[in-house]
Amino acid sequence: ILGKALGGGIIPVSAVLADKDVMLCIKPGQHGSTFGGNPLASAVAIASLEVIKEERLTERSVKMGGELLGLLHKIQKQYPDHVKEVRGRGLFIGVELNSKSLSPVSGFELSEKLKERGVL
């Protein structure tokens, strides 16, 4: 299920993607949408998909995500008491921290520091 990116964060549009076995389970009339069939939203979604394809965003995400995961794994090895796990796919990456070893620093405070440094 995806949406915000298709509408550029402005136009309400969403999509459901699945393999044939899943999609063929949905019969006409079983699924609806508040904004289904909106011509402007459909045009925006098509334009978004064209940008994703033309700018090779999927391939770039895989490449850049691999590089970032490699760097984060190095940090994990350097600070194993603080970084429990690094995982992700493409640029959708998560870092699980050991809150006990970081106490009394909160997740919010860490987010603020990352924001100050231009990471977030």
C-alpha cells in the first residue's frame, strides 16, 4: 500500500500493489476509495510514476541504501553496546539502539542531534 509519494504529498491518491494471487482475490465492489477515480489525482500519480522511472529512483535507492547500510554496520561494530541492530532495504533503513546503554539520553534527544547535523 502506498500513497503519499504518488500524490507528491499534496494530492490524495493511493495504490495497492500485490502479486496476481492476492489481487485476484479482490472482486469488483469489494474495495473502494474515497478519492477513487479523481482525474487530477490520477494525473499526478502517473506523473510521479514517470519521474520514478525516468530518474531511476528505485535503482538509486538500492545503491545508496547499500552504501548507507555498510557505513551503519561499521558504526555498529565500533559501538556494539549502543547499536543493537541495523536493518533495511533500499533507503528504508532502521537502526535499533540499546536504550539501557544510552540512558539517560532519550530517542527524542538523539533525533534532535541528528537533525542538527543534517541527517534527518
